[in-house]
Amino acid sequence: FFYHFYRSHKSVTMVQHPEVTFVLQFSATSVILGAAVIGLVWAFLQFLIVARIPVESGATSEETGLVSRSNDEQTTRRLVEIYEAIYEGAESFLRAEYTVCAFFVACFSVIIFFLISWGTGWDLARGFFTALSFVLGALTSMASGYLGMKVAVFSNVRTTVSAQKPGWTGCFNTAFRAGAVMGFALCGLGIMMLYITMMAFRVHYPAPEQWVYLTECLTGYGLGGSSIAMFGRVGGGIYTKAADVGADLVGKVVHGIPEDDPRNPATIADNVGDNVGDVAGMGSDLFGSFAESTCAALVIGNTIGISGGWDAMVFPVVVSSVGIIVCILCSFIATHIAPVRNESGVENALKMQLISTTVLMIPAIFLAANAFLPSEFSIAATVGKGTITLRPNEAAICVVMGVVGGLTIGLITEYYTSHSYSPVRELAHSCKTGAATNMIYGIALGYKSVIIPVIVLSGAVYGSFSLCDMYGVALAAIGMLSNLATGLTIDVYGPVCDNAGGIAEMAELDSYVRDKTDALDAAGNTTAAIGKGFAIGSAALVSLALFGAFVTRIRTASDNVLFENGVNMLHPLTFAFLIIGGMIPFAFAAMTMKSVGTAAMEMVLEVQRQFDEKPHLLDANPTERPDYDACIAISTKASLREMVPPGAMVIFTPLLTGILFGVGAVSGLLVGSLVASVQLAISMSNSGGAWDNAKKYIEKATPDSELKGKGSDIHKAAVVGDTVGDPFKDTSGPALNIVMKLMAVLSLVFADTFYAFNNGSGLFNL
């Protein structure tokens, strides 16, 4: 029944009674839009469940289970006050950031319109549709980030309140459902906007032979999403890490007060940063990955529509739609089937989400492939003449390679970043001889963690390309993102728990509340690292697929004069720009790391100034309150100022390279940036994650143990490592995903324009 349920080109007949026959027919459109609507409705239902939790403190004794009403009203007022401060800080930053982004989108859409129109022989329709899809992608990305921020801020205080109650189920489910709101809303909204845009463009391009132009215009959607992701990741990353580093250095290292102590002036800015960087930035990043991988698969496989029809061509979107349903089903495992009942169950529940969605996606992919793809279909070869004949199961295997490869990379990432395993424990023990050995061990750990993920990616690329050419690589990227709703759920879960712990500390709740939120956050840190592994792996496959789509478009534009036999990397110009492309990620990482350092210095000076001018702030019961707004203003101004140069470098480097030096130079640039970015991103993200969890492992130790616990010299050495690791794992490392994707999708969008300059040789005609 389920096999036939998904078949779009055949009817499903179910006989309920000898005299009554029901005939149901499902098209790709109904499955895609149906899944998008279901995802949005599910997100809304999760939001309603979270909203039912009142923001009321009810201090409960863990020993007796009795409720104490002694200071509930005062604590509740404090909780609401902190919640509103975090909300207002995040709201004001995103408003300022999106104002800059809106100005960029308006200006760049005009550039897209004129350059695309000119590059296609003044085809104004293609220029307009590409610019329109760019604007729609950017708006969807901004809406996704803003929605994520609102939900995270709304839910963090409710997670704190839930942690006051006995047991672990309530507080875990609150944070998990908050993440689900973001995950399913973003996936549903992204799929719906993308598919409605495709249907609208189809009115102008109704014939299958014209769908090549439809898919080319659609590439603007991915460019819009990735452009906003760049500013969101870099701006949000600088904001959160400037506050985090400043709070850590002055608070923990110099004055020995806890991370989220209300006496620390930077603590509100630190909690605001979790929402604008780790939630809004991550949401825009993964939305961009989804949009770009879909666009790449559609561009490479646009000829499928001629032989297999519309439903076959949109198969990549069907895979993402099926993923929403699978993720909804698997979410019941965490909340109902096997709910969290103790501390050890938290990490297992989150990990089970990734494993269960991966396992369930495999049969679902084969069902979808056999339902929507014809028994045989053909695509044009990326290299050489002729076409390649493919079958549904071959396409399904390529998607499965991505699904399994993503889980493998995630589990390897967990091994190197979780304190449950030897690498992080070894790193923690290196702190016994000071911060220097901690730094050496951490950097080495990051480099070592690159080896297996790169081999897995290489195997996925080779296997999928061998089966289905470059279309197979694009499908592998789609597969790696097929359980995106669950990945985003887990990614947002972490910052919500982190904020919940910060609120518990600032509201001076009982220590057991902070212990709970710390345990939830520690599991979130590990699974967030797994999520980063997914994001980096998918970004590498997406970038390669986009490069394949770029080559396909250049071949079409040049009537197979260029790149018919592939890209010659030994051509002097191509090889020269291959080296330059390898430099771009290091230049980008340097710019973003220095930006965090500059902003953190300003933050450190401001925090120290307040401690000097208000010495009673450090009293056990201070009579003065810190100026939180001053620290928020520093982070906001610094992030808005510092996010522009690295973003401009990534956007204009391929654009100017293509215009001045031609398509051969762009090819070298893209390959070089891909190879360097993926390895640098993995090493930086894993080093930062390992330093963070090594610090947490030491904090769990008792004063009479080998690691001495909080406040010891060993702990201070770990804090230094964690402070250095913050921009590694939350600013530069994750943003490198966008570097390789954004450069590739921008080159794809402007491929015809690049060819229009001296037949692809550029203005310099070298």
C-alpha cells in the first residue's frame, strides 16, 4: 500500500467493499506542498505546547518533592525581567542586522537583474526571475532566522521553569520542542516558498524544453538564502563570541565568578548572542544549504523533465518533503516512546533522533525514487558528450550515501568532541601543565579529526558520481540534509538550554536547577558539534554539486566549446586561481577571528571599567547593578561593523574573478576554496568543541580529584582554551561552510554573464 501511495504516475486503487472502489492519485506537487503544510502545522502545535508553560517560579525541593512558595513572586519578577532583557537585546540586534541585509538585497538584486539580462542577450525575463528568486530566498532566510530567535527566547525561560520541577522529562521536552518549532517551520517554509516559486516560473516556461531556464532562474533562491546566512553567521558569531570571551576573561579568569553570574556586566549580552548567533545564524546557514543543494540538483537534472516529466525533475524536493514526515514520526521517540528520565538519557535521546531518522529515511528514499522517477531516465554527462541512462534505485543509492555519510561524520565528530571519549579527556588532563599544552593538544585534536570525515566525503563523492554522474553528488547532498528538521531541532535545543542555565544563574535559583540545565547544555554541546559535522559535510557536497552545475551551464552557454572534456586544472590560469582559492578560507578565518578579538577587547575593557567604578558589584550581595546595556551596545556595533569586510570578500571575489579573468579562473577558485574550506572548518569546529567540553569535564571534577574542579589552576587553563575555541567553533569554523557554498552558488548564478565577457575569457582575455 505505501509503495503505491507514493506513486504519482499511477493510480492507487483500494477496494473497501465489493461494490465500492476508491481511487486515489498523488502527484509530486501534492506530496511536496502537503509535507510543507504538515511541517508548518507541526511546528505550530509544538509552539502551543511550549506556550502552555507559565513563566512562574515554583521552587521544588529535589529531596522532598515539596513546593516552596517563600519567594516565588520575587523570583518570577526576576525571571521575567531577565527574559525581557534577552528578548529586547536579540530583537534590537536582528532589527539592525536585517536593516543592513535589506539594503544589500535591494542593491544586489538590481545588479543581478542587469548582469543576468545582459549576459543572456538582454533576456529581461530571466534577469527579472533570477532577481526575484534572489529576493525571495533572502526574505525566507531572514524570516527563518527571526522566527528561530523569537522561539528560542520565548522558550528558554520556560525551560528554566520546567527545570525547577522534579524529573528530567519536562525540561528536556520543553527545550526539544522549542528546537522542533524552528526545525519544522524552517523546512516547511523553505520547501513551500521554493516550490511555489517554481510553479510560478512554470507559467512562463510551460514546456519541458524550457525548464532549463526555469531551473537557472531558480538559482537566485539559493544565492539569496546563502547571502543572508553569511551576514547572519558572521555578524551573529562576532556578537556572541565578543560577549562570551569578554565575560569569561574578566569574570572567570580574573575575578573567579561563575559564567552567568548576574554581577557580570556582559552576561546578558552573552545570552543574547546565543540566540542571534547559534539560532538565527545556524537557521539561515542550513536553510541556505537546503536551497543550494536543491537548486544544484535541479540545474544538473533539468533534462530529466523531458523524458520523465515534472514529477521526476522535482524528485530532489520530494526527498526533502519525505524527510519532514520521517522527522515528525521519529520525534515521538524522544517525547513519548522513550522519554528522558535521568541525566544519562539526555544525550542518548538526542543521538537516537539522528540515528532513527537516518535508518527510517533509507526505505522512504527507495519508495520515493520508485514512485516519482521513471523506470529509466537520462541526463547529460557533465564530462564528455552523450547522455547517461539512470534507474530509480541508482538515484536512491546516491541519496542514501549522503544520509549514511552524514551520520558517520556526525558520530566521528562526537567521538572527538564529547568528554565521554578519550580525546577530550586526554585534552582535559593536558591542562594540568597549563594553558599552553592545552592549546597544543586542542589544535592537534582538530587536525586529527579531519582525517575520517574527509575520507567519508571522498567515498560518497566517488560512489555517487560513479553511479549518477554529478547529479548523484547533488542527490548525496540532498540526502545529507534530508533529516534537516531533526538536525535543526537539536541545534536549537543547545542554545535554549544554555540560555536556560544562564537565566537560572542570574535569577539565583537553587543549585540543582543549574545542575540540570548544565547537564542538558552539555549534551546539547556534543550534539551541536554533531550538527556542525553534518553542516560541514553537506556544505562540501553542496559546493561540489554547485560547481558541477556551473560547468553544466558554461557548457550550455558555449555550445560545448568550453569544458566539454572537463576543467583542465593544469591550465596556468586555472592552477594559479586554484592556489588563490585555497587562500580565501584562511583570509576569511583571519578576518573573523580578529574581529572577535577586537570586539572582545572592547568588551573586556568595558567590564573591567564597571568593576573598577562599581567595586561593590563583586560583593556576595551587591548593592549596585551592572550596566548590561553598555555591553549589548558594544557587541551590536562591533558585529555590524565587522561583518561587512569578510562578507564582501566572499561575494565579490568570484564575481570580479569571472568578469576579469574568465570561467577557467573561477573554476580554479571554486575548487581551491572547497578543498581548503572543508578541512579548515572541520578542524576549527572540532578543536573549539573539544576545548569547551574539556572545560566542562574539569568542572564536574571534585576538588580532591586529579583535575581539582572549578576554580583551580587546571580549570583556569581550560577556560583559556575554551575562550580561544569559542570563535573557532562558533564564528570562523561554521561560517566557512558558507564561504564555499556562497562562492559556488554566486558563480552558478552569473555563469552566463561570465561567458558573455570575451566568450568566457574575461575582460583581460588571458
